Amino acid sequence: MGNLVPVMFTLVPLFIMGVFVMLIGTFVVRAFQVVTRWQENNSEPILTVPARVATKRFQVVGAGSDSMVGTWYYITFEAMPDGLRQEFAVNPRDYSGLAEGDVGQLTYQGTRFQSFARSRPAAPPPPVPPSPDWICSYCRGHVPAAETKCPSCGSTCRLEPVGT
């Protein structure tokens, strides 16, 4: 038992130092990855493509009883011409403002979401009112609206619409 105490005083500090070095190393590697990805995104061109909102999802992190809780929001867009899908992390306002199936213009830079402008569906053309029946200027006969010639005399000259 006497030899175990000096060994413990040597191994425990080495173990604690190893854990500390691993934590610091992990932090440095992760910080390097974030900075590298940020620089790669900045070097990419800003692209705007027609796209559709394919799916939406969120992830809750840190849901312990004594920890902070955070929510990450993601939207998957499908490019319209080629069907290529890409998922972006978005802020809560963009997440709640878009619905699956929305179509519009997606603007992004690398893996960084910029914006999505929804396209408004084209308004249907106003209904064409049916042309009124008309009166032939020669025989004063009644001609249905669908006809281009008077059935009585064959004339195409209109005098006036019926009912005016």
C-alpha cells in the first residue's frame, strides 16, 4: 500500500492534464473548422436560384433540467431545374415564415442561407364576359352571341347589342 500512494500522486495529475489537453485540443480544432467554413462561404459566389421548400425541421439541444435549452431551425430547399436538395440552418423568423411547398427564389452563399423570396402565384386572367347577342343591321334579325353571321341574311354587320 505504501508504494501505491506515490504512484497515485503521479498518475492522477497526468490523467487530469491529459483530459485538460484533450478538451483544449477539441476546442481549438472546432474553432479552426468554424473559421475555415466561414472563409470558404465568403469566397463562394452569392447564388439565386428558383427553388421549392421541400422540408422543415428543428432540433432542441441542451434539454436537461439544469442546462440552457436552444433550438436550431433547418429548411431543405429543392432547386427547381435539377432537383438538387440542400439544407440550411435558418433563423426562427425565416423558419416560421415559410411552409413546405412554397416556391420562390433562394439566395445562398456556400452553406450560408441568405434569403428566400416567395413567388406569388400568377393571378388568373379576369373572366371574359360573354359577348351579348346582337341585331343584324340589314334585316334587324336577332343573332346569338356565338354566331358571326346573321342566320337570316348572312350579313356580318352588327347594328347594336340586344338589351341596350
